Amino acid sequence: MKRVFLIVLDSFGIGAMEDAASYGDINVNTLGTVSSSPFFSVPNMEKLGLFGIDGVSGRTEAHSGVIARLRERSKGKDTTIGHWEIAGVYSPKPLPTYPQGFPEEVLDAFRERTGRGVLCNLPYSGTAVIQDYGDAHMASGDLIVYTSADSVFQIAAHEEIVPLEELYGCCRAAREILQGEHGVGRVIARPFVGPCGGKFTRTAHRHDFSILPPSVTMLDQLSENGKAVIAVGKIKDIFAGKGITESVYTSGNEEGIERTLEYLDRDFEGLCFINLVDYDMLYGHRRDIDGYARALSYFDGKLPEIMGKLREDDILMITADHGCDPGYLATTDHTREYVPFLMYGPGIRPENLGTRETFADIGATVLHYFDIAPAFAGASMLPPKG
């Protein structure tokens, strides 16, 4: 049975795109920054051809995988738009963001639906906002609503004040409200714990409620043709469950890698789509260069085990969804960058495909492997059949 394992190293950009400056990103390069850390060591991705990709280092030595640099055709630089384009959805304009907070028309509808008030309503660090507003939240029961440079509506609440199921219900209400011109990419539940007047900490019960993809995706086409579409990590949330046949949430990179190894031992025909989020969430946004480097090195160290479990008809793909250069101090936002593409399998002939025009070439490649014609613009990176 044919299987594809598609791993997204969330935010692992490899250099500024030509239009990066229009997004406020000057001389950004996630790979360039983290490779300067003494904790950076990726010999296995190097063997696959990471440093032979256009614009990375200029090295031309032999490599064992198919390699390419992917340009984002969509307008934006966030998780939702990046993953959607991988799966074949082109976004001609960025999802809405709210640098001044959400308009009262949105908040009024939200208050009415939830029966609770609103605190904050500003762009804010997720760890700082619960320290600054946590006590007021515990005293009033009002929800802490905040955003970031991303297209997100985030709701923080203490688990003892707002039970998890109620918080998730509030998020579902917000998701229904935030449509059309206010259709943010994700509504995110951010539960936390801790004593009033003390230090608050976020829990592992985060949950994302994404907007539905606006058109047919690679996932839809695979599942409609009887193939498995297994989502590991936050993939199910990003696609609002659409086209997914099985899913498992993870607590971070290490668990995501372990679940991937387990699926490598299972029989199925189709796609296992994995997101490893820690690069973005824990290291990129927090501008932790060494932490990012350590996390990449950990993944690279697990690659021989992953590749060792590949069967004769399996394909491994490694890519990213955007950049988040931890050395770029002008902002803590994502950065507009090219992303790498590495493809390996027992039946894959090494090749350098240069720079591709869209992330959607990944979705087209997956569908080509299963003899399905893509219902979106994208070109396969596999050789023609027959």
C-alpha cells in the first residue's frame, strides 16, 4: 500500500521572499539565524539536500532526496494560509488582523452569545496577558480576549472559573460570529491555572477552531477517493476537520514524532499529515534561537529512525508553512520566507527542482502519487508516469 508522510516543521523558513519588505520583514532568514547557534546540528537533513536548496548556502554536493525551494503564492504569512496552500488553496488576500483590537460589533455579539464580559481586547503576548488580566478575570468571570499579529481571536480563561467545555463553547460561538469580513483564521481557547495574586501558567488544553477552507483541498480529494488522511498535531484544527479521516492531537514536537513513528508501523493507504508546532510556538515567536536550534537538531536525530521505517512504496516529505526568524527583533510576528521541500523514499530519484512557484506543488505531488488529478493549480514534483 502506498503511503505519504508529510511533515511540516512549523515556521522553518529558509530566507526572505522578494516581497518580504512589504510585510515588514527585512533580511529575515529563519534557517540562517538558527544555524548560527552552537546547538544546531542537522546532518541527516544535510544528506537529504537541505543546504543544496536554492539560496541556502550555495553547496552543490550530492544529496539523497528531491529538493526544492517553495515560494508562497498566497498573500499572507500565517499557519492557516501556509497549510491551506500546501493542500491546494490559494489565498489572494491575507486573513483579517486586528492591531487595534476587535470592533464592538463583534464583541457585543460575543458577549450576548456567551453571557460573559470581555477584558483586554488588544494584541498581547499569551503569557503576559494572563499575568496582567488574570486577577481581574478571576474576580469578574469576564473572558480575556486578545489577538496577535496573526489572524486569531484568542480567549484565555482560568480552568476553575470557566470550565473547559464552557470555554470551548465560547470559542464555537466566536467562530460562528467571526465570518465574512471578520473571518479570522483561528479562534483559540487558551486555558490557564494558578492562584489569584500569584503566577498563572497556560495548560495543555489549548484548542483551535479554524475557518473552513474555501475550496477543495488535497485532503478532500484523497478522502473522497477512499484514501486515509491521518492528521497529527494541529492539522485537524487548521482544516476544521474537513477531508480528514483520522486524527490525534499532540502536546508538542516529541509526541508528534512518536505518533509519526507509530503510524509508520501501521497499515494504511494514503497520507499522514504531521505538524510539529514547537519551532513556531515555543521558539520562533519567543525569539529563542538556541531553543529553535535544539528542536531542529532533535528532529534531525530522529530522522534515521523515521526513514528506517519507510516501506518500498512510501514517500517522506519535509517542508514548512512560513518563517518565524527568532533573530528578527523588529517584531515577534511570522516572517515572509521561502520554505524548504525535501522528499525521500526507496523509489525516489534524487533531484534538485530549483525554486517552485507555489506550496500547492506539494498537494499536486501527493495526489499524483495516488493517480488523482488535482482540482487546483499545482504541478507535481514526481516524474511523469508511464
